[in-house]
Amino acid sequence: MIKEKTPIGRGSMGPAVSQKRIAGHLTGLRQLADGARPALALHCSLAHGGAWGPLAQALQAAGWAESRLIAPDLPGHGASDPPGDQDLHALSTRIAVALAEEAGGPVDLIGHSFGGTLALRLTLERPDLVRSLTLVEPVIFAAARETAGGEALYEQTRASQEHVAQVLAQDPASAAAQFHAIWGGGVPFAALSQRQQDNLSSHMYLVTTLSAILLDDAAGLLRPGRLEGIGVPVLLAAGGASPAVIQAIHQALAARIPDVQAITVPGAAHMLPITHPQPLAEAMASLLSRS
């Protein structure tokens, strides 16, 4: 076991974290549930594996105790080393693949936001490693363009992301505050502790490196035929108070994935795995029981 690095700021650190080299990268790891069936949970940007603690507890409360829930800290987050000059999305995917293989896959795969795009990529590239797929607001913004009215939402999101990147170069705290106002789940940036604000500001570079993947689909997740070939049951979960582009993304994904259930949690925003874990856990328990 190691001494925990300072968390970035989304969710408590939860159970003790260990470190090991996964796909050649020093990675923080937690196991949040002790069942026999392997599950792999990939967190959102500026979070860490401990953010899945509320969902792990909610799954137990919902009557699902079979999962062995593995929750890594993605590169640059929590107790994991920064990505350096490596492609963050590609490196994170390699780590997720290696963990699924090590767990003896196929795994029940769970991803939130940035982690949702990783989970989708892993499913497309290594379908043999996935038993079920839960996507909580995967921010593959390019998908919104496939829906009626989605082009305008996509352009608004692109403009917002580009503005944040421009502000980041001069004023990281302002960039973090603007990003958090949209994706922070309704908690004002000023309400965070100074340490949380500082950590979010100093790690905003991790967000702005992802534009090619999220806005331009550089990884080809949306290429014709790819989503249509997903052969496992999929749950799409969104918050009712989340940005409108999320519903457009979900609409596009639901139209193309063969076996999909979509839920919207009233009153929840983008951080719903932390703020509203119970309804998510109940929907997941149903998905897991039939996969």
C-alpha cells in the first residue's frame, strides 16, 4: 500500500489505494466490492477510482453483491502517474484492457463521462473482454451531430471547450470554474475547498487534451457499423438536469446500439454516480442480472 496522493477533487478517496504498473504505467487501484464476478469502473475527468464508492454501496443495497468492482485511477488522476507525452485516451484504454484481461474477463464494464468514452472504445476494440456495458453520460460529443437539432448543441459544446482551452493558457482557475459550472453536477466552484479548486485548476490540462477524441471522433468510435456490432446489453444513464448535449448523445447511441436501455434520473446532473447512485444501481442490477 502507498500513501495517497492529493485527490483532484471529485468524490472521497474511499478504500485504500494500491499502486502497480499496468500497461507499463504506474496506476492507482482500488477494489470496491468483493464478489466473484469481475467488474471494471472507469471514472470521469478530474476524478479518481474512489468516486465509485457510492455506486458500489448502492449496488449492495439494491441486492446485487456478485461484483468484484475494480476501480483504477486513470493517468494523471488520484494515485496514478501523469500521462506525460502519451495520448491520454489511448493510454487509458490500454490500461483498461490490461485490467480486464488480468481480471479474467469478460467484465461488467462501467464508464462515466470521459470514462464512458473509454468503456465504449474498449467494447469496440476488445468485445471478448466485455460482458455488459453501463455508460453514464459518455461525452463523445461528435455523436450529437447524428440527431435532429444536435448540430447546434455540438457547435455550442465545441465553442465552450475551445473557450475553456483558451482561458486555461492564461488563467487556469477561471478555466476550471467555467468547466465546473457545466460539468460539476450543480455544486458551485466557489463552494469547493481551496485545495479542491487548486487541484482542479492544475489538472485542467487533462481535459483539454481530449478534444480530438470527443469532438472529432479521432478514435473512430462512431464509424459506420461499429456501434451496430456491439453484442452485449448496454445501459445508458443520464441526469435530467445535465447539459442538453448529453441527451443528444444518448439519442444517437441508442439509435445504433442493438440491445440498449436508456434511463434519465430526475434531478440529477452530470455527477449522478456520486449524487444519485441508488437509481443508477437499481437499473444496473437489472442489466447485470440478465447479462
